[in-house]
Amino acid sequence: MKSDLNELLPILKTFDPITLEQINKVKLLDRMDSKYMFHADYLEEILSLSGKDYFILEIAGRKFARYKTTYFDTPDYEMYTRHHNGKLNRYKVRFRNYIDSGISFFEIKFKTNKGRTIKSRIKLDDKAPVIAGEAEKLLERKTNYKASSLIPVLQVNYNRMTLINRNMTERITIDFGLSYTHNDCIANIPNLIIAEVKQEKTDKSTFTAIMQEKRIKTVSLSKYCLGIASTVKDVKLNNLKPKVRYVNQLFS
């Protein structure tokens, strides 16, 4: 992989930059998602093919951002199990900290039975991952869960590049350098790239065309489920085992 990001800088410089203020016009909190996983060896070529059609988010001269996310679930991993079993109308509950800016959000992601992703979030002053105050109100307004029924179960650290198409209708997130922590168990997957195409409705996409050209298929394995399956013993794994084995063999 071009694991040293300095090696990617010449390609990243071919992208026109876009600011955080501009990108906030393309929040896509109610959207359709397509997810891809590929080896980091492909990243340089995929970025080179994308440069003329996308802007890249740049903050304080940096073209990627560091994220720390803490996921919550019930003690018996009900949210994970619903995803494992292929249930729609399911939730993910998390705190997300943007390390470089110091901004934190409490977020709820809801996958509808129509396959849409709806995200609700509130900005927080307190970086401690405790569901209280306005976060607790949002949780109880948007879900059937109570704050007292949820515990922090997984921390995920990674880097993210964000691309926006020229028409400002599509957001591409490219995540790399994934590291999972559950209690004392740590799982690093350094060669895995996770790219997501986010649109208000499924439409033509240069990035999707690049994925098809490279014969990279869509996947339905979330970062959360991959992390739980990789670090937590005695969770249900039947339906995810082939995907998790594939990821750990090819990308670790």
C-alpha cells in the first residue's frame, strides 16, 4: 500500500479543494449508500481516475481527517445481531470525534426497510462518550432504546478522505488505517480501504463506474459489524464469517 500518505500527495494535489463550509451543503443525512472494500494497493490508481470529477475536502491544508468513533449497543449486542440477521429498520448509535478539529457529535443512524440511511445528530461540547442531556433526548425521540440500556462496546479509529462531485450531489468517503478496540482486544486492518458512495437517490456516479471497471463489488459489511466480529468473543457470526475471514486474510 501507499501506507505513507506522503506518497499520495502528488495525486491528492490534482483534486480541487473544497472547504468544510461548502461541503456542509451536501450533508445527505437522508440518502442511499453503496459501500466498497478494496486493498490499499488500488488506492493510488482509483484516486488518479477520480481527480477530474471530484473536489476533495481540505481543512487547514490537510486532505484527510482523523476520526475516533465510540459505538453503543445493548449488553447482548442487539443492534449488531439485527444487522447480522439482515434485519432492516435497524440502528447504530455512536459518538464521533473529529480529532483534528476537536468537534464531537452524538449520532444515530437508521437503516429503513427501503434501504435508505437516515442520520440524526447533535453537536456536543463534552467529548466524553456518555449518553445524557440532549443526546439522551435525541436517542429516546428517534429510537426505542433507553440510555440506561446501552453501553459503549467498540472504539474505531481511522482516517478519512472526503470527495464531492462537481454537481454537489454526491459524497464519497474513503476510510483507511482502521483500528478497533474492545476492552483489551485490538484489531488493526491496515490494508483495508472502505469507500462509500452517498447520494440522495441512486444515480450515475463516476466513482461507481470506476469500481465497476476495476471489478470491485458492493458489500454490506459495516465498519461496526466488522469490528465487533473481529474483537468480541461469543457473538453470533454465522452469516458474517466468510466476509470477516476474507477481510482478515487479505487486508490485515
